[in-house]
Amino acid sequence: MLIIGITGGSGSGKTTVVNRVLKYFPAGAVGVVHMDSYYKDNSHLQPAQRALINFDHPDSVEFDLLYKHVLALKNGEAIDEPTYDFIASNRKKETIHITPVPVIIVEGILLFTDSRLRDLFNIKVFVDAEADERVIRIIQRDIQERGKKIEDVLERYEVVKNMYNQFIEPTKRFADIIIPQGGDNKVAIDMLVAIIRMQSLKDSQAPV
């Protein structure tokens, strides 16, 4: 199994990269695990307390469960990935059943801060983007998908920037591949697609 870890700052274009790679393959040929699904369950907190959670800090992620699930997939076991409600800042009851396939992509902003996960990834990818580009995408996402007001997003961006500098940008040194320009970098996406196709060819030719 080929396990690809894709990380980068919030709004860097990670999801766009993943989605453009997936377009080259039939549905179900490549599995995707989202770190965003593994933010900790905060049902024990009041809504006002949940609103203060720093989702750009490693302490907000249940890395033990994420590592357990990626390891299970690597060992040929299916998982039930949790889902997260970013408006309520809490984990949902629903889960997503993911079965092991020859290629698994794991994506998220803080992936490389966990050494156990880094050791599981055959290829580590860092999606890079200028700060101005990232803030524009963060504003669009948080307003459209997470029900935030622009004033709140801009106020919080100072925290996002500090967390990026402290926790995310330093993990660039672990990357095997750095993709500038995010989903607009067709050369890098074509390279990832070629690597995945090569793995798929190897699997198809492996003796039964």
C-alpha cells in the first residue's frame, strides 16, 4: 500500500490538490482520510467554550485515533472515520466507512507534527502558498462553509498565522515534495498522479 501524506497551511490548497489528483482515477481507487475529521470531541464543553478552540494547534487533534486508523488501513483493515461539524465545533454522530485500497491519501494542516504519522507515509507532500493567497481562501471557506463573520475570521487570522509559523511551516523540512501554487501547479499534480499510477501498476502485476 502507498500512503501519501499531504500537508500545508490553512488555505494553502491541499484539498484542491487532492481533488484534482482524484479526478484521474475511478471512484474508490484512491482512499482519502481527512485530518479535519479527527478534531477532538468537545461535547463536554459549552458552545461559548467551543468557539474559543484553536483548531490550528496540535492539541486540538485526536492524533492517537488518526494514527490508529491509518495504521489499520495499512494493515488491510477497514475504518469508520469520524465527521466534524465546524459550525457547532463538535464531532458528529455519523461516520464514513473507509476500506483499504492500494493508495491512501491523508491530508491535513498538522499531519507532520506527529512523528508516528510521518513514519507511516511513503511520500510526504507540503503544499505551499503565499500568506495573502491563504488568507483569501480562509476567509472564503470560513464564511461559506463554517458560518463565520468576516470580522471574526480576520480577527482570528493572527492566531492562524502564529500557529502556521510555530507548528506547520517548520514541518516543511520533512517533505519529500513541496508544491508551490497549490492546486494550480499542474506539473506537481501530474507527478503525484504518475506515482500513484506506478503503484497501481505494481499492485496489478504482483503475484497472487
